[in-house]
Amino acid sequence: MLRSIPRSRASRRRLAVAVATVAALAAAATALPTVATARAPRRCTVSMLLAELRPPDAGAGQRYAELLLTNVTRRSCSLRGYPGGQLLGARNRPLPTNVVRDPGRVRTIVLRPGQSAKTTLHWSVIAGTGDRTHGECQPTPARIEITPPNARQHLVRPWRNGPVCERGTIDVKPMTHA
């Protein structure tokens, strides 16, 4: 019973128990697996991805197309955020393009080999702000450069989706799992 033990002896005993506890915790921590230090797969680069634009859905002058980015390697990689884009006309000349990020939850997406991430592209085919006079849009794009999230290089795909009005405004959502 602690009442019969002098204080100095009880203090020494508490100190000894505390030291033994700290030593035991330190030994247990070194034996734990290194899950906490594991890294997420490296960022997907252009050389790891295939881009595909699915034909658009249409309605009342609006177009919606799905953009898929597929991991074509044998290693996992990750994407996070929004893709970028640049519309191209004849002879690969840049057309006015304004990619607008729609609000949405941004998540890190891990793509195993063969898996895809997707987003929705939205644009108008009705002349509006910034377009030429007399209700005409800019020239119809021939191709689009697609820049994966957090990348500097791009993939080029044919554009078979008609005009993009309002000076090339395309709304995009964050990438998600396909």
C-alpha cells in the first residue's frame, strides 16, 4: 500500500515506471510497419496516359463531352485536380480558349494500369460574349491539346465536336474515377 511507503520511495517508483513505459513505447514504435511513410504513386505524366473524348451530348445550344485519361503503363500513377486545354485551328494555330474550372471536390485519384479518370467538358454552340458580330462563333477547332492535371506537356486529340462559342469557353469539373 502506498500509504506506508515514504514519498521519496513512491516518487522513485513512479519515475521508474514512467521510464519503463517510454522505453516500451519506443521499442514498439520501431517495430511498427512503415505504412505511414509509404508514398502515393508518382504523378501521371503525358507519356503514361491516353486521352479520349467521347462524343458530346447536346441540348438547347449546349454540349457536354466526357474526357477520359487512361493509364497505359504497367505502374500506378496519380492525378489531382483539373485538366487544361487549348483549342487548335487549321495548321495547329491556337484559337481563343478559356478553360473555366467549375467548383467541385478535388481528390487525388490513383490509376492502376488500365484504369481511367474522367471529367465533363461543357461549352456553348450559340454565339455570345466575345464572339464575332452577326452571331458567329470563332472558327471550328480541328484539334484540342489536353493537359493532364499538374502537367506541363499535353496530348493532342482531334476535335469533332463543332464550334466552341463565347471565345472558346469550356467549363471543366475536377477529375474523378471513371
